[in-house]
Amino acid sequence: MYQNLSTDEILNKLAQIAADPYERAKEWKMETGSKIIGCYIMHFPEELLHAAGVLPIVLQVKEEPITTGHAYYPAYFCGPTRSIVDQAAKGELDFLDGFVGGDYCIQAVGGAEVVGNLLPKVNNMFFRLPVGNQPWTHGDIVQGLKELKRDIERFADKEISDEDILESIRIYNKNRGLIREVYELKSIHPSLLTSSDMLSIIKSSMVMPKEEHNEILESLLPKLQAKKDSIKEEGVRVFLSGSFCGAPKNELLELVEQSGAVVVGDDLFHGYRYISDNIAEDREPLAAIAAHYIDKNTNVPCPTRCDPKTDWPQYLVDSMRKYKADQLVIVMAQFCEPHMFFYPDIKDAMQAAGIPHLLLEISHELDSIETIKTRLEAFVEMAV
Amino acid sequence: MAVQEAKRANRLKSGKLVNKLVNEYWEDLINAKKTGKKVVYTTGLPIGPFMAAQDMAWIHGEGYGARVAARHEEKEPQTFAENKGFNRELCSYARTQMGCAMFAELGVPDDLNPGPIATEIPAPDAIVTCYPGCSTGPQWDWAIERVFGKKIPWFNVVIPYHMGRNGSTYMKGEEFEENVKYVVRQFEDLIKFLEVVSGKPYNWDKFQELMGVTKKVGQLRMEAMELCKAKPAPASFFDWSIQIAPVNYLTAWPGTIEAMQAVKDEVQERLDNGISAVPKEKYRIFWEGIMNWNKLGWMADKFASYDATVVAGRYTHMAFWHEPDTIDPEHPLRGIAINHLECQLNLGYPITEERMMTLSKDYSIDGIVFHGARTCRSFSRSHFLLAENLNKKMGIQSTSFEGDMVDDSFYKEELVNTRIEALIESLEAQKSRG
């Protein structure tokens, strides 16, 4: 169905899905009569939910200003959690049948508590994902997965077999692999896709059936392959980092490119971090998912995971070299504590490696867009 | 209009006994290296006895931050941390201790002139995290581990959030029991870790003895606080805040039983003689939120001037060995786990609300003050829900204002005055309506 569409038509379709992130899921619910579970950012085993026959979607930050939600969550909490609370307060999440929270960040815990209160009819689940990386951490994550599996089975009234989980893992692995292929192309031909295109690809993957997304990507990839050599490459090569939980706003990504940069790689949650690693298909499924949490954090370190064996600043230095990036732009959501704790180390590592970086602390309301624009332009100009 | 006269809170006199113990503790800590003791950095709930049993010194990050602030030395370490790139929206305890730790590791920069307490922190030999209900704690300790060059062994006891899944409630249910087992197992591993750090077999006899002390102090404190269900209350939340040290970083320190017994005796004596914490108690208030350490005395007098006693709080009444009877000194790990798991920050919202309603009823609460500590988002995460639901379910009115634990730059005094006044006025109107 997508093969006959042009590259731009496919990208526009994905952009539409991403812009109105719950509409496709609602359609799916009408079509199938099945249930939807919202995953409260940022770590959750979508495969396990999928295996129960429900559609897991990653709850998204909406660009609109927070209004009703102010009554339920303080203004000095991060934009992603406040935005989701706001959506729940406005009734925009009433279509959910359940949601899954986690305790990797206290602001996410509090947000899930408020959402649970605002949506009393929605099944409120929790994924216990212990932080750290001790000899027993893998076993502890398996236990957390078993507890969640038990709760999902009760919720979906369906026993989840190992084969069900394995089949879901295969579908999700395929999606990650296809998106990594897009990344590979973009890293070599950065002007092939804009950052907003990449965001649409990732974001749409988070909110629609993966099977359908795979079909779209399988149509898109050959078209990108065919187009890549005709693209003229120019611009300062920039690596984007940060923006945990919520997607950076398109407006911000456009500013990066308008300032004369091309984005050659990222470690955004709505980016490479989401699809960096596959889950092993030759292990007992829950053990494989647990190992995935540890392994992917080794490959793309996350400051919420408290694993001292990982080194996020060094990962960034290595990534800059791998992608031949000239500059690092750090997008930090205002009030994001895990990120704030790490910024001094990143700053020191970049200074030691002689890599220029720009820190943009972004409020949900993007109330200083002109300042951001000026800072980006001045920063990118340094490398020209 | 509420009339504010200059009245002083009648604070407990026996509270001063704790000062002597506090000084002994800090003296021991500062000289730990000289006396051959290993130093362990900790954050979160009190786990001092684990280290004390091995004759190790421990420094509690929040306790240290509060001490530095209480002596008005917090600005310099906070400035140092900010200059290094730590955002001022981060936990102010963390920023304060990080600044002090960096003074110890990197030296004091020429343009800063910190006080003696802010520069006396010894470097750690190990880090032990035991943080319930707050992701900031482990992330803070990880930052400390990096400040000291990633060379310090770090043990993180993961305290799982007690959400209240599948009908689990306070100290009950499948989720609760699973969590207790999980934490006990980690404590067993912590003990092995401490054996390695200290280089000697674990001294279980000493540990059991210390947990006996912990249980006794916990019981005395809870009994003393419960005496304040009486009207008027003989002591206030502000007294209990001052008395936190013996159940926090001073847990099981020599002399804590005697100190807490003296406190309880004084409360009982006041009760017997009709002496109250606030001279003419008219309103009874619940303090919801963490304490603002550099405003404690000011705040106590502020409420006294409105004839309002702050009788209880989630900070003091729902943590710090608040379930002492669960501790079996012979087999202490389960009791420690329960006290940590079921503390004020680690409970899911429905459980928190139920506990708050119970305390509000037990202490005959008229109104609630929500202190939104700007950089303690763990505490303030449920404030708006609690305000709405306690009003809806119990008719309790409330007010709220922003502040902080140890960064008074988040404090707007006039706003605080206005908000407290508004609450008192609405309580007055409510009482006059009968």
C-alpha cells in the first residue's frame, strides 16, 4: 500500500501520525476492538504488552501549552510529565485501557500517580526496573518483568506464552533494525532527511502498530537508497544529545538546521536511544528482555540507570568521532534532574576533548525561542 | 482578619540534649581518618547502624547539607557546585554536599571563602545509597562517585516503590511482601560489601545491639509524638523536626535513648501541667512537605503568633523508624526493610492519602500547609492531589507556598506571610460558622 507512494508522501504520512500521536491508535482500537496501554516514558517492555494482544503506545508530549494540568502538578516539574498530566486532565487520554509507569525518575512516578487519579477506570500498572548493574541486577529485572507479565495477564485476561513474547520480540527487533538502517543512511548522507523527518519516523513508531510501521519503513528505505546520491551535502556536522522522555519540538530541530547545521547523529530518546539495540531471539524471552535493558544502557548510556560501569560523557566523545561531528548540541529539558546531574561531567569531557558544545535548557513553553535562535546561529557560525 | 501578635513558640527545652550528641558525632566523623576509621557516604534513610557495627564512620548527605545550612555556610558550596555546572534546580541537599565534596577533592577556589563546616568533610572510602521514593538520591551518589574519579566502591540498595498494586496497602499485601524480601536480600549483600570495605567479618552482635537501641529510640519518639494528640498539643512539628537527628543520621548513637527519653518525659510533664507548644492553641495544622531548615525557628514563631500549632507532618510522622515494633533486634533486617519501604516518600498515592487521612483524624487537624520544597520534587509530587482530595473527603482546608530545604533563594517571605494568613482566616471563618 505504501510502495506506490513517493518518499515525501510517506514522510508526510509519518509526520501526520506523529503530529496527532493518538489518532492511529484510536483507529486501531475501533478496527480490532482490542485494548491500548499507554507507556509512561521512558523504560518499559513494549514487547511484553504486545504479546498480550494489546497495543502499547509511548505517551507523547504535546506541543500545546499546559493549562488544566496546572491544577494537578507543580510548574517546577519537567515538561514531559506535566504535559501528560495535562492531557489526562483534559480527557485526552480517556481512550486508554491501561498504562504502565516506572520509578526511574521521581517526576515520572508523581506524574503517573496523578494520571492514575485522573483516570480511575484505567488499569494502572507498574514496571519495577531496578537501577544499577550488579551481579544480581539481571535476575532482579527478570523478577520485575515476571510481576508485570502477571499483571498484564490479569488485565488482558490472556496467558502470555514464551512463543507470544518471542514473536513480539521479532516484530520489534525488525522495527529497530529498519530504523537503524535509516540512521545509517542519514549519518552518511545527513541532508537526505531532516531532523524533523527522523523525529516523525521514531515518534510514529512509538504510537502505531509496529507491524504497520515496519511495512512503511520497508517501502521507504529503497526510496531513500535511490535518492541518497543525488543529495548535495553541506553544513556543519552536529550531534544532538539529551531530550529525555519528551521529543524535542520540531521548531527547535528546524532552528538547528536553519542555523547552517546538519544533524549526523543523536542519542535522543525520540531518536537513536529508542532503537539502539535488539533483543536476543535465542534466549528465554524474559531473560533476553532483561539483558537488553543492561546491554542497551552500555551501548547508549542513560543517566537514569545509575550504572557506574557506563560512561555517558565518553560515549558522547566517541560518537562525535564516529560520526565525524564538529559540534555537540545538548538539549536539556528544564527540571530534568538525571540530565542536570550529568551536565558537569559532559562539559568537562567535551572541554578535555576539544569539542565545542552548546547547552540548550528548554522549557515546555519554549518561551525564549529568539534567544535559542541567536545562540544556535552564533554557535554554528563558530565552526564555519 | 487574622491578627498576628508577637508570640513565641514554646519549644521543648530537652531538645538541647541532642546538640551534645550531634557535636560528638561530627567530631568523630571529622577525625575518622586520623583514628583509622573508614568513611562511608550515605544518602536516604538512616542506615548508620550497618556501618557503626563495623566501627566505620558515615556521613549522611542530607544531614550534612542541613547542618551546613543551619550554620549559614551553604552559599559557598552551592556556588561552587553551580560554577561547576550543577543546575540550581537540582536537589539543594545534593548541591550543598557536592560543593563540600568538591572542596575536599579539588580544593577551595581562590574566589570562594567557605566556612569551617563546609570544608571539613573527609573523602569517602565507600558510598552506600539507600534511597526510598526518590530517584535523585542514587543519581546524586553516582555524581559523587564521579567527582572522586570513579574509584570509590559504591553499593546501591534499591528500595522499590510501594505503589499499591493488586490491592496491596500499608504494610500489607503481595507487593509489600515481595518488596520486603527483595530489600532484605539486598541488605544481606550490603553486609558482605561492608565486610570487604572494612576488611573484617561482620560484627552481628554489635549490629543487633545497635538495632535494639534503634527500636527503643523509635518507640520513645513515636510515643512522645502521640502524646501530642492531646489538645492543646504539648509539642509541635517543629520540635519533632529538631529531634530528627537521633532517628536519622544519629541512629543508635550512644546517648540517643537517654536524649529521647528526656524529650518524652518533658512532653509528658507538659501534658500533666497543661503547658502547650503554642500559648493559646486555637488551630491545629499539618505540615506537608520537607522542613525548611534555615526557617525553622522563624516558622515556629510565625504559627505561634496566629495561635496555630503545627502538630504533625508527613516528614516527621511517616518515616525515621516510625514502625519500631516491626524491628526484631535478633533478626533486624526485615524490620529495617519495612521502615524504609513504608516511609513517607515511597508510598503510592492511594496509600499516602490513606495515611494522611488517618494522621489528620488522629491529630484533629484543622488545616494543612503544603510546603512545596522546590528542589525536593519527591515530596511535592502529590501535593495538589492531596490538597484537593483531603478537602473533598474530610473538609480540611489548606494553603501552599514554595520554599526549599536549604536554598532560601526559592523563598518569598511576603508570599509565605500572605498564604499563611489566608489559611488562618479561612479556618477562623470555618470555626465561627461552627
